[in-house]
Amino acid sequence: MLSRHNLASALARQGEHAEAARLLQQALDDHARVLGVTHPHTLASRDSLGLALDAMGEHAEAVRLHRQTLDDRIRVLGSNHPATSTSRHILASALARMGEREEAVRLATTDPR
């Protein structure tokens, strides 16, 4: 599962976003089934899939995945965890690309303390 995720990430860096998204969806499904929906590998696969979809222009689906990941990380890790902060900024960036600048700024400047 992790190998598939790593291969997909390498393909995404080379601009092969459709193939990366296909592999990341498989990795996400496998991680969720085997490790659970809130396992760190599952959450990383979901964020990576969102990034691939965002790069393909599927912004609404990317935002949905990033929002779900952020919500899970807040619930499991708390608002102050570094992975939660990463998810918050990934979601803010995706929202900004969709033109949702006000929400993006609010997320990017949120102090979780």
C-alpha cells in the first residue's frame, strides 16, 4: 500500500496526475480498509489524492477530500498537531484556487491555540 502511494507521489511530481490519482484512490481504499479511516497513512493518501485531483482541475472534489482530512486530523490529533496545520494550509490553498479567498485566508491565519 505504501509503495503504491509512493509511486503515485512520484508520478504526480512528473505531471502524471491522472495515473497518480488512480493509484492514490487504490491506496486510500486499501489504507482505509486495512488500517482504518483515521490512520496517518489513510489521511496522507487522502490529502495526496486531493492534491492530484486539484492539479487535474477537479477542485471541488479536492476541497471535499482536504476538508474531510482536516476534520479527521482535528478530531484525532487535535488542532495544534503539525499534521493538522499542514492539512489546514493544504485546504486553504485549494480553496484559494477555487476563488474562495475569504475562507482560505481565515483557515491560513487561524491560530489553533
